[in-house]
Amino acid sequence: MDSNVVGYSLQYASIIIEAALVVYIVASRGLKRASEVALYLLSLLVADSLRAFILLKYGLTSQQYFYVYWSTDFLLVISAFLLVCSFFRRACRYEEKTWRLVRLLLVFVFLLVVGISGLSISRNQNDLFTYFTVEFNQNLYFTCLVLNTLLYLLLQQIESADDQLGLLVCGVGIQFAGPAASLALLHLTAGERFAQSLAHLTIPLCTLGMLLVWAYAITRIKERAIQVSGCKTPVLAEVTAD
């Protein structure tokens, strides 16, 4: 089967699941608890829908699709960074000292990525959009992957009772890890066709995997997480007191 057909099928399946999850969160009145998840899903939905529309109208190799793709990719990496930051805040809910340190680290890391990406402007002044946006997106993308891994390790250290958060973090790891490996392969092979085809399949497949994990976490784990938190109230009170 043509890899393009498979890639488009995965993309359309992701759009359907994204829309369904946003509707479910709003309808189940879970927006307050999962607002950061809903915002990221909405960003994915907008980006995927707009890309699909431009792709059908202008084609994969068109200039319109190129600019729309990287513009929406900028929206997604910013949303992903904010999502990871919100997960850190949720994980450190009962650890204010830890959160203050983490918050400073997150701000420093973001400014560092902006500074490193800004160096591309001095080297390539002919097309600032292409060089700065592409480099910034890739740098922040890999940064989010590293931060999400650190967040997973943090959850293991503090023994968080928030089962839903653990699955949400694992889902983000699925989305980031596969495409990161594909992009690394593209750089190593200088953009060979096999690497491009693999990336074209891996990125939507990993996004779909994340959405399936999130769907389970949002629809099945929410009540159990509340019950576990209720059972752990004395423990959480001791941690807060410490």
C-alpha cells in the first residue's frame, strides 16, 4: 500500500479522535481539571485540519503547504512546551519548593532555545522565516522530549498518586520519541527517500498512539485517580507538612 495513503489515513483518524476527545472533555465538565490537555488537543485539531485542507487543495510540494505546515508546527511546539510545563506544575502540586526551581529551569531553557535558534538569523538573512522557524521548531521539539523524560523520572521519584498524569506523560513520550528518531535519521541520511517515507508514516502513527493512550487516560482513569487521591490524603498532608 502507498505510504502516502497510509499517512493520510492516520492523519484523518487523528483528526476524528482529537475532535472526539475535545467534545468529551467539554461535555463531561472536565475542562477545569484537563484544560491544558484540551488546549493541546485543540491545537492539534486546528493544525491537522488546516494541513489536510491545504494538502488537498494545493498538494504536498506546494509553497502554500510548506508555509502552512511550518506555521502550524510553530503553534504545536509552543503548545507542547506549555503542555509539558503544565504537567510539571501538576506533578509538583504538593511540592512548592520543587516547583519554584522547576519554573526557573523551564524559563531558562526556553530562553536558551530562542537564543540558539536566533543565531540562524545572522547566518541566513535571505529567508528568516524558513531558517529561524524550522530551527526553532526542531530545537524546542527535542527540548520538549528531554523535559518530558525528566518529568517521567520525577513522577517516579515523588511516587505520584495521579495515575492519569502518568499516562498523559507516557502518551506525550510516544508522540515525541518516534518523530525525534525519524528527524535524526533524516539528518544522518541527508534526506534520502526511504527516511522521508519513514518519517511521513512515523509522525502521524506516533500522534495516533498518543491519542489512544490519552483517550484511555481521560475516559477511564479520571475517577480512579480521584479515589486514589482521596485514600492518600493523610500521606499528601504529611508530604505538604514536610
